[in-house]
Amino acid sequence: MHRQGHLGLALAFVAPYSYFLATSVGMAFALGAVGIAVAVSDLPDKDRHIPGFSHRGFSHTLWAALIVSSATAGAGYVLTARLPQTKSTSIHLIETLATASPVGMAWFVALAALLGYVSHLFGDMLTVGSDYYGMNVEPFAPISTVSFQLGLTKADSKFWNGFLLFIGTVATAGSLYLTA
């Protein structure tokens, strides 16, 4: 799956969460979740730029997803704990963040990051993969080498990448529109 497809899947995965956030705690959190999921959705492919890492290796496991979401949770906790606890500011977003609990913020960003990361793994599982090139996704490696390849499309399919981007955009826009 290419960047377009991964972006679309991240949007589709985070759409229900953004709807929940928009209806329960506000649009700022819903948009924040979308931003976090989209930002994290491309991280697994950064393995191409790290010496010693193979593409679709450790970075394409649930363990890596948990590490990234935990690190994101830690950052969310620390940043929220350091914000001045004020309820009166002219900037609504700062006021919203300042009233959030650090633990709540940690859970919020962790789930958004996890959705974005797992959406990437799912996108790569949709592709044909290849044992020859080592392009299969083994989400439980090294505990299990079971590969999950649905073989629905080739990673470079313009149709599927565009279609997934369209679906994700409609899902997220629709979920946010329904709350407006």
C-alpha cells in the first residue's frame, strides 16, 4: 500500500473515534485524533530509512504499534501535566487542553496513535505481499511467523490507493459533519 492508501485507511479507522470524541468532549479532540492517526499512519514505512531494519519487519508488528502508542501516551501525559491549569484564556484549544487530565490525555493520544499505526498494518495486509521479497506482514513476530496477506491488491494499485483515500475521507468528514 502506498501513502494515499495508508492515509485513507487511517482516516477510516479513526472516523468512529473522532465521532465519539466530537460528541463527548469536543471537536478539538476529534480533530486532534484525526491528526495523530494520520501522522502515525506512515511510521511503519520509515523502516526503509533505518540501517539494519528490513521493510515489513519489526516495524510492521503489533509490538511496534504498542511501543509507538505508549510513547505517544507518555508525551501526551507529560505535555498535559506541564500546561498551566487555567480555565480562562482567549484561545479555546489551550483552554480545552489545560482542563484535560494528564491520564485522560495519555489514553486519548495512545488510542489515536494505535488506530493510525494498526491501519497501516491492515493496509499492508490487503496487498499480495511476497515471500520472495520478504514483504509479508507478520504482526506477531517473533512470537509467531504467521503471515496475514489477504492478497486483495498490489501495493502500487492506483485504483485501490485512491479508493481507500476516498473512503477514509468520506468516513471522517461524515463522522465530523454529523456532530456539527
